[in-house]
Amino acid sequence: MPPATATAPLAAWRFAGTLRHYQADVLERVDIEAGSSLHIVAPPGSGKTLLGLLLAARRGRRAVVLTPTTTIRAQWAATAATLAPDQSAVSEDPDRPGDFTALTYQALSVLDTANPFAGLARSRWCDELESDGRSPDAAARWLDDLASRNPAAYRRGIAGRSRTLRRRLVREDPEVLATALHPNALALIDRLVAHGVETVVLDECHHLLDHWALVVATLVARLRAAGREPLLIGLTATLPSPDDADEYDNYTSLLGDVDYEVPVPAVVREGNLAPYRDLVRFVEPTRDELAFLSGHAEGLAVLLRTTFAGNTGLQFLVDTLQPALPPSPPRDPLEPPPATPSTPSTVDAADHAVDARLAVAFADDFAAAEAAAAMLATAAPRHPLVSHLPDVARRPPSADETLRLLARFALDRLLPDPGAERQWHRIRRTLADFGYALSDRGVRRTRDPVDTMLASSLAKDHAACDILRLEREALGDERLRALVVTDFASHGNKHGGLVGTAGALRTFTSLVNDVATSGLRAILVTGSHARIATRDVDVLVSVLGDELGVPVAAVPLIEAAEVSELHAPGAGVAALVRAASVLLTRGTVQVVVGTRGLFGEGWDCPAVNTLIDLTAVSTASATQQLRGRTLRLDPAWPEKVAHNWTVTALLPPTFPLSAQPDATRLRRKHARLWGLDADDPSRVVRGTSIAMPARQRAGLAAVVAKDAAASVAALNALGMPPARSVTRTHWRIGEPYVDRESVSALVPRHREAPLFRTSRPVSRALGGAFAGTAAAAGAGSATLGLAVGAAMGPEAGTVAGAALLLAGIVPAVELGRGWRAARAQLAGGAEPYRRIAGIVWEALRRAGRVADEPVTIAATEAELDDGTGEIAIEAVSASLTDQRTLADALGELFGPVRTPRFLLETGSGGRSAFVRGVLRRVARRRTEGHFVPVPSLIGRRRRDAEEFAAAWERELGPCVLHAMDGPGQLALMARARRGGGGLVPATSRDQWQ
């Protein structure tokens, strides 16, 4: 242990500046002695480095910070030196740790061999063979024989098990991992332990997903073995995705839940980050790219015609949709026969059986049945089964559905047939062209060349030039500072190679050659290239040489003389990146083009005010890190407003392929990003509404739906950005805020449509019955009651008369209640939705799915540009988790019928025979009932579903609850799906204020 006088060397560190509000709040609220970790989330540019240093200084003990790059490491060391009384206390040298040492994760995690887990993987393989009945010696001999006779298979087996071990070792003794580390890495860990480190700061800790997390666990274990209780401080701008459970467990096992989160809007509102706006530019692939994709589409179309229009393929579709019915469970003969749901009189027994088998198909495999239904409706629209299909399935199948259906057909019908080998291989080749690998084990997704073509389309380079033209017109050359980011320096489409290689190199060449951007000075920096326009050599070579401190030469490219390669011997990539930042800040260049690996995280250039995102990355962490490049305040432009552009390639509506992978990627990119609502900038929300107004989102939906009247080119005119000064005003910088996040359910609604299709006929029927019954039945019963009373004497007559009077009044009262509830659904506005949400909330509360506390349900209607309305529903006083639970439940309620345990049939039922009779007459005049899926959290227990139905009947009108728990209900499920379920699917909206 270090001497007592050195136990708190950081306690004397001081910060002389003024803390931001949220920095002071974190320092006040978190307790560095309460546990072994602190987990803080804050956006790029919000001052995480200073915050981490001040937390380490508050603890006082020697500290080490681990960073993902050398650039970020240098930033930590520089900031630490401003706090330390003695700058020698700060070190970046792993051989000579200081009181505060800045290192990279890579310095600790160097592995000993190319596959350090090979020995452990072989042991795991032996264990598997022994569990299959082999002795240990026999297992070892079998592996030796495999390695000798088929080395490739042996290597694949070792590699696969090594990957699994690498991810799961966090659950085992950290010392096991130590055996895989390089001796130099182990020596560094031991050196840090001996030096007395007790605080470990993990910068950009979302990287701690795979073995980096395990290396940190090894360091922590050794510190604890030395008698210390280390404090881990995790700092990140975004949390990793929980999609990979193993990696996410590695992360959370180290840092636990988030202790404090600083939302981006709060930092902008306080004036510590620049206001910003997200924008989208849409493009169509080039003519040559469309021709390439058209060849793929034609090949697929021919294959479909020859596969599913023939007898074998058609029978496969029918068999998929008409499986055998499950046997009915035996029934106790003393039990009364179960009630069977009423069916329209036009449906005969044969149709009922068809519907029942159709429901079995959807219940067994919804995705496969929906794909088969769509294919049948397209390939054989006159087939008798098509009339029984759900409305949502009577459409052309999507590209993904088509390919998976082909794979299923090949596996089920072709592979078992030796005579179909040629067709099997033909389908395998076609699936490979669309990114699916088919084998005797099934089908798995690989890299889709269609997706690759759209993601790297040459049209995106042209769009980047168009964006730079727009921004140049708005800002002028003296103010424009743009960053164009791609995934790679150079990469190609291996399934076509149509336009050569895509990436930063191609993008830069396009920018140099485009007329709109020819006057801009630009520089490209990647891991192995640095380039400028040949026309700028006289200006840029000398200033680069001064900045780098080494001679710089520029040589025109042989294949493109207008572009020159830079040569700066002795200057590494980090130095070139720093030089590009300096030139951009000064305005010597207006555009930097580079890769996400260099500029996507940790790059600090406050002057950047325009981002053009050409990457295919869509994870929350990568997207938010990339957006963070533009958010820092620019001392040279105090009124800075950033524009973050995403370029999205779409196939035109008339194109035969229906895939739109870039549109899906666009939604994923914005799913976790905060921004101003494009329609109502007084709101700060998450999702695509921050980048596209409603009219543009509707246009995009029309293109995706292949509406022939829609146009990709027209989309850009629907979403032109307002002036930056307007955006700055909308952010209301300096105004107070609540710092509250909420989740609303959004339900689009057409004004003229009733909430449920059955509402209008039910309302009319109940209204007419109520008008006649209230007068005739009520008065008649009263008269009869008085007559009976006179005949039976005073006491008995009074009772009997009252009973008959009640018998007349109850139907009238119930009819009145049902009529008023049905009319309320037709009244328009948000009130019916608020009542429905209230019923759902109470059902969730009774089921124990949300807090047992009173809440206020609010529903507001907003006008959209296309003439429709949008209802936002929120449990105002509920927790964020409970709000999300309600939004998800409403999404199910208003969404299509899939596989619910309970269905609610609206406009049917009633608690008295009289009302049920009225509604039965209504039912005869309509072709189908209307069915609502009971949300899954409510339908897990029958009692909860029954209480939900009872509340629905009290508040909204008559209904019947159907339990989907037996073969007798399968035909009803098919009817429900054919009706389409809820009116429109609901979505959710995250809002901050």
C-alpha cells in the first residue's frame, strides 16, 4: 500500500471556473462513497471530462482513466493538468503512472495470441463430446482426428466456441481471462495496482461490451485482492443496446443502472450546447444502379412465377394456410355445451372450417401465414381461399416476406425431393443475391446486396453536394463548416460492383468535381489517405506543412488528376486529423470528409455547424455520438445553430422491388434522438418527427407503399428547413425548463370516421329503440303495474307493480346508457380516446402492471397538414415506465389483430335480453363485427380481461369478450383478422420539457 500521505493526492486539485447547472447537480447528488460504481449519461460537449475529474478529485485517491482513442486520452490529460497543482502528477505513460494516469482501453487489453481462447474452446468442445456419451480420451482423439483430416472444420469449431467464451467469461473468475492477456498487459495491471490506484474512470463506457469489460473486471478484481475498494466512474453519451444480452450483461455487471442522466435538450436550453435541427435529404439510386437492381428484381419475379404459380408452389401456399385442425379436448358429459360465437348467416359450415384452419395457421406462425397469404393473393387472386384472407394480407408480399417464403418452400418441398435438386440450387443462388444463406439447417440473413447498393448509392454523393450548396447559400463561405462522414474509406458491392467502390474517397472526388461545390475548399482524411483538390494545392500545402511541422507534398492522382494525394512523412493520422480541425476552424477549408472511425466519436472541433451523415450505422450509441460532433459551442460564432443531415436512398414507387432498407434505417437513426418537433417546435420529442414534418412523413409512407402518384424527388420540397435564426428562437435558450420526460400514445384519426366501425349503426339502433322503449315500455309497464297492484291488494300489489315497473325501466335505462356511449364515440375530438385510455389504465392498474396510484389521463387532438387529426394520449402524473406501458397497451388495442388471448367484439352483447336482441338485429344488417385485441398485459389472466370488458361496456357501450383458448374460437380469430383489428395502429412519442 502507498504511504498514508499519498492516499489522497487528488484532494488538493481545484477548479477555478464556474460549473454548469447539471455538473453542480451531479456533484451534489451523487455519493462517491455509497457504492462501487457511478454511471452517468451526458451528451457530447456537456463537460463529461471535467465532471469525471472533479468526481475523482472529490474522492482524492490515485486514479486512472481509460479512453477508447489516443485523441480522447490526450484531452483528459490536458484538462487534468489545469486542475493539478503540479502538472507532473498527470501521466500518459503506462510505464510511469502518475497520481492521475490517462490510458487507452487497448493498452490494458492486448491479447497474448491471435486466438487466446483456443485452449479454453477446445476444453469446452471436449465437454460437449463427453456429454454426448464419449469418454474424455475418446473425445480428445476425435478432435485430434478432425484437426488432422479436416483442419478447416476444426478451426471453425474452435473459432465459434472462442467467440462464445469471449462474451461469457465475465460470469467466471476474472483470473481465467488473465491467462489470455499478453504479459505486457498483465504487467501494466499489476503496475497500476502497486501504484495505489483506487479510482477507475471509464470514458465512453458504452464500449465496455465485449472483452474490454472483462479486462476492466480483471483490474477491479486485482485491486480488491490487494485490499482496496475501487470506485468505477462510467461516463457515456448513450447507453448500449440491450439487443445482445450477453454483451449488455457484461456492461451492466460493471456499472449497474444509470445514476444520473443529462438530456441533450437541457444542455441546449442552458446555453452549453448549440441549438440544432435534424434534416433528411432523399435520393433515388442512379440509372445504372436501378438497372442493376432491376435485373435482380426480374430474376426474382421469374422465379416467383415459376415457383408459386405452378401446382407444387400453389399447393404449398394452400397447405401453409390450411393446416389440420387440432383435436378438440375431451368434454365432461355432465358439462353444459360451450357457447359458440354467433357467425353471420351467410357463412356455411365449409366456410367455417376454412376460417378455423386459417386461424390455426396464423396462430402457429403469424409471419409465415401472412407471407403465404400475401403471395397467394398476388399469384392466384381468384383462388377461393383469397376471399377468406385478412384485409391486411391481401397485398403484394414484401421483399423480405418473399425471400423467406422461398426459403421455407425450398426447405419443406424441394430439399426432401431428390428430383428437385436443380430447383433447390437455383433458389439458393437467388436468395444469396438478396442476402440470405440457405442450407439444410434453415435460412439466415447475410449482407443484402440490395441494401448495400442503396446504402452506398452514388446518388448520396450527389445529395451531399446539393446539401452543401443549400448550406453555402444560407451561410456563405465565411461561415460554412461542414463534416461529411462515411462508413469506410473505400468499399464495394461484391454482388455487382456496379459503380466501383463507395466510401469517403469516392465522395470526396464527387465533391471536388461537382459544379455546386467546386468553389469550396475541402480536405479528406482517412486512416490511410489524405487528399485535397488539385486546384487548392497552392493554398493548402504550405499551411498544412506549417501546422504539421513536416514537409508536405501533393501529387495528383493518375485516375483523377483533379484530386491530389497528400504526403507528409512523419505525420501520423492523429496529427492529420488535428490539422484538418485547425484548418476548418480558421476557415481555410470549409469541408472535411472522413470516416466514422476517425470523426464519429471523440473528435472535437467546435466550429463544425453542418453534418452530412452518409453512414449506414443506425445504433443509438453511434448515431448520437456522430450528432455530437456539431453540438459544441463555437467561440467564433456565438449564434451557432447546427444542421444534421441524413441522406436516405429510396427505390421509386414504380420499381418492382418493394424493399426500402434505407427508410427503415432512417427510423432507427432517429428513434433515440431528441429534437424540435418539425410540426410543433414548442415540443422537444424523439423520433422521425424531429427530421420530417407530417406532410413529408406522409409522402415517405406513400413512396414506401408504392403509391404511383408519389415521388421521391417531391419529398425534399416537403421538408425544407427554416432559417437557423428561427430554429434558435424555437429552442428558447435560457428559459427555465422542467427536465421531465414523458411518453404519449399517438393515434392518427380521420375526422369523419367513427372510432369503431360498428358505432354508427349501433348508435342508430339503440337510439331508435331507446326512443320507443322509454315511452312505450316504460309507460306500459307502469300502467300494468298499477292494474296488478289493484288486483292483488296493497302490499303484494306494490311489490309486483314495482317489479314490472322496473322491468320496463331497466331496458330503457340500459338502452339509454348504450346509446349515449355509442353517440360519444361519434362526437369527434379527443374525449372518446381519453375514455378508452382511462379504461386501459384502470385495467393495467388492477392487473398490477402499473403503479396503484390515481393518475390524470390527458388526450389532445392536433391538426395535421393532410387534413387528418392526431390524438396524443398520456398518463400525465405517472412514472415514465408506466407511461410507456400504457402507450404500448394502446398500440396493441388500436393495432391489427395478431395472436391475442382475448378479443373484444364491440357493438354486440348487452346485459339484458332486450338490448342483445336489438344488437342482433343490427348485426344482421352488417357483414362483419368489429374486434379489438385485448392488450397482452391485461389479457394474461381471465379475471383481468373480464373486468376490462365490463368497464368497456359501462363506459363505451355493449361488447362481448371472446377467449381465444380452443379450436372453436379459431374461426372467430380469422374473422377478426379479416376485419383488420383496430382502426389504425397507435405509436408512441417521447417528449421532454
